Amino acid sequence: MSNAKVAISIVTYNSQHIFKVLENLKKEFGQDDQFRFIIFDNNSNEEYKKKLKDYQDYADITFYHENNGFGFGHNYNLLKANEKYFLVFNPDVILVRADLLKMIELMEKDESIALLVPKVLNSDGTPQHLMRDRVSVFDYFLRFVPFQFIKKMFAKRLASYELRDIPNDRDVDIRIGSGCFMLLRGNDFKEIGGFDDRYFMYFEDYDLCIELKKRNKRIVYTPFSKVVHYYERGAHKNSKLFRIFMESMYKYFNKWGWRWF
């Protein structure tokens, strides 16, 4: 049994950034036994898997025989883990150890917090607006519509939807955080059965937050810790990913009710 305090779960499928990410984690965390790294590979190509095997002395790695998606992989990594905290960690995130330690300290002080998310930045230091105040069909239409004049007409609505004006001088309770980097209390993650793995990709983080909120658990944003996320916006560029996105959106609204506006 692991004596670690935090299980750091990474799910990957041919991620172009993961080797840079893993080298950064090795530099930041070394052999600190407070942290256990768990990688789940969703049947990447053979060359990629061969390179990933070089990290088997640093992380517990599962090479799965098929790709069942983001939530399935994290559930595989975490639902049987014994650590106090679970960190859902994208393979395209750069983390400084001190930022994670500050987040753990906050959760140690305030046991009412079930899920904590940091400030998420682009590589140039600008903020990514990945948290959400609500989920509606119209807001997604505004995000994907290619006409800038429509976006300008509804700029205030988009800003409120993306929490662009969230305070940066204090911790704030939010409704929905991003699955690119989520620090969870392990017992709370297990209580809801982890991610709903009927979502292959997209919306499983929203679903998780709604499940926690349903149980009156707190989801908190802290601006005092930050990570860099190499955000690809794949569903905006790739027709296959856009189809997966639409399928997941349909599943989400079918489960939680269709909110059009």
C-alpha cells in the first residue's frame, strides 16, 4: 500500500506534450514520497508507448488495450487508490511544486472544500477562462459561432458564462471547474463513483462538479496557485473531436436537463 498523500493521475493518448510534462514533474518533485504518479495510456501508438516505458521507474503506468476515454482512465487510476487527495492532471499541464503545496495546505485548513482548482494560464501568461457559472445550449452556440459581431453582441453574457471577472485576490466558490487540473478529496471522488465514463471526452468534468454540488460539496477557485496549460481547443479545429464534443453535450443535457438559455 502506498504511503503517499496525493495520487497524481494522468490519462494520455499520444499527447504531444507529455514527455516535457513528465520531465518537469521529475524536476519539481524528485523522489518525494508524498506524491504518487499514476499514468493510464489509452492505447497510444507503439513508438509513443515505448518512450513512455522509460518513465516506469517514476510512475505506475497502465498500458490499456483500447481507448475508453478520459473519465474511464482516471477512474481506473483513482477509484482504488488510498491517498487522501487525488489530482486529476492533464498531460499538457506544467506545474510548479510550490503551487500544489499551497493548494494542499488550503484543503488541509478547510475540510469543507471537496474540489479545488487553480488559476490556469496559457504559456504566454494570459489567463484561460475554463471555469463555468452555468451550462446552456445558447452559451455553447456563442462559443462556437464564427461570426465576431454576434460574439460582440453577447460579450457580457459570454464574460459571465466564462467567469472572466472572477476576483483574483481571494478564494471563490464556483459551480464548475476545469478537468485539466482538479485537486479532489479522495473520499469525495469515491463517494460519487468518480467520473461518469459514459462521456468519452468533454463534459465529464462538468458532470463531476454537478454531482458534488448535488451533495452540497464545495468547489473552490484559488487565484494564489497557478498552472500552465497547453490548451489545444481541439473541438474548434477537428471535426472528429467536434462530433465527440456534441455527443457528450447531448449526454450531459439528457442527464441533467436541457437548459437552452
